[in-house]
Amino acid sequence: MSESKIGVLVMSYGTPKSMDQVEAYYTHIRRGRRPSQELLDDLIARYEAIGGVFPLREHTESQVAALQKELDRLRPGVYVCRHGMKHARPFIEDGAARLAEDGIREAVGIVLAPHYSAMSVGEYIHRAREAAEGHGIAMTFVKSYHLHPLFIAAHVERLKEALEKFPAEDRERVHVFFSAHSLPQRIVQLNDPYPDQLLETSRAVSEAAGVRNWSFAWQSAGRTNEPWIGPDILEALESLDRESVRGVVVSPVGFVSDHLEVLYDLDIEAKSHAAGLGLRLERTASLNSDPKYIGTLADMILNAGFSAEREGEAAR
């Protein structure tokens, strides 16, 4: 492959391929510490509750394929995409090795997570940079894209669609929760941009959708001894004035595809909790391979620092 091509290392969280891989996956998340049987059983039960499937891997692979197709359309013959996961094979380091095998000497790294935190996207970047340097690849990174117009527009469409599931006369009394994966509370003391970026996305989407009755809630906190950012979505549901609120829409803007934290934590756990409170809960559809989301990724890559005007070189 021509060295004039630009590599794209698309990074994601990762998920097991099958039930027999769940323990190894969970152990990797816990930095080599095996989970207790109670924790392992709980995670397996959650996967079983959504049908015993692992949709994140399928969606991620579809996103990578769609991104390659879009980049080929915009800059034919210039970019080559490889996938690397944080907690499952192919790991981030495997993706970098594939780029090296392709003869890549310049690459862009991008994470399938729109909002930057040193504890999430920052860790992906650290691993990718070390792996790339080991293969002699110069790599630049997209750190966040939480306010990209196409990203916001995709969420606006989904929010409006979710609100339309309620009778027209009730929509002014539907409360919208924007949500994302919680992180340990200490990121606040570190002035990490993650909470602010999520609020910026939420404001942009709510304003564009004409939604005034909204707030932010956290979800899927880790089961550790240290405090995590709140309020949790379940607590937030309980705090609503049920005399004035007719229903709830949850827009998980921190996630870009269907996976356990959406299909179980929201569609099963939060929906059941809301029903127990006498509230109807609807969730906005996930982005998955939506053209606007793929367009967001492609645009960020094209403007990431390496020249994309290489059609002539790549065609030689």
C-alpha cells in the first residue's frame, strides 16, 4: 500500500463476542483484577436480559465500514480505516499494528465517543500514541466533536421523533433528560471538560429542538468504593414533580450506539423504574450508523491536521 495514504484508527470501548468471554472482558476493564462471582453474575444477567447478544461490536464495525465508505466518497483512495478497542480484540494496539502493516506513516485517531475526558478519550489517545510511535507512525487525534452541527442535528431529529410518541396535548409536560456515562467524582476537582461538554451538547440540542423542560442526569456508574458524578437517572426520575410531568424522554447524548448501557440501563431498568413512579419513559434512537453521525466523523478526520488533498499521490 502506498505510504502516501493516511490511516484512520477508529477506537471504541469494546465488548465480548460471546458469553464465555465476559469474564476476561470484565477482568480487562478492572485492569487485571478478576470480578467477584456476584459482579460477574450480575453482568451476565444484564446481557441475558437484552437477549444474550453483544450489539456494540456489530454497531461499531458497521460505523467503521460506513466511515471508510464516506471517506472514499469524499477523498477517493486517500484514507484507510482500522479499528481498535480498549477492552477487547482487536485492541487499540492491534489497530495500530494493522496500519503499520498497511504501510501507513501518518494517521488520525478518533474515538467513538463525542465528549473528552482524560479518564476516557484521554486513555484511548495515550495508548494509541504509544502504539503508533512504536511503529513509526505520526498520529494526530480528534479529541472531541460534541458540538459538530451534524452531530447536533442528528440528536435533534431523534429528540423530536421521541417527543412525537406522546399526545400533542401532553408534550409541553414531558421532561427531557439528557444522559451520559458517569465518571468518578474526582474529575470535577481536576477541571476535566467532560461534564461541561455534555451540558454544551444538551443545551445545543434542546435549543434547536425547542425543548425548554430538560435537565441532565448520569447513568451506569461503576461499582467502586469512590463516589461517582450524579444525580443518577433513577434518582432524577424520583425528583420529578409527578403532578406536572406527564412523561419522560431520555436522550443518551454521551453514547453513539445501542449497547448494554442503553438497552439495559435505560430501556429496561430506567423504564421499569419510571413505570413504578407512574411515568411513561421513551428513549431517543441511538445514532449507530446514521449518515449525519458518520458525516461528523468524516469531517473531523478531514480537518484533523494531515493534508487530505492527496488524490493525485494516492492514484500514482
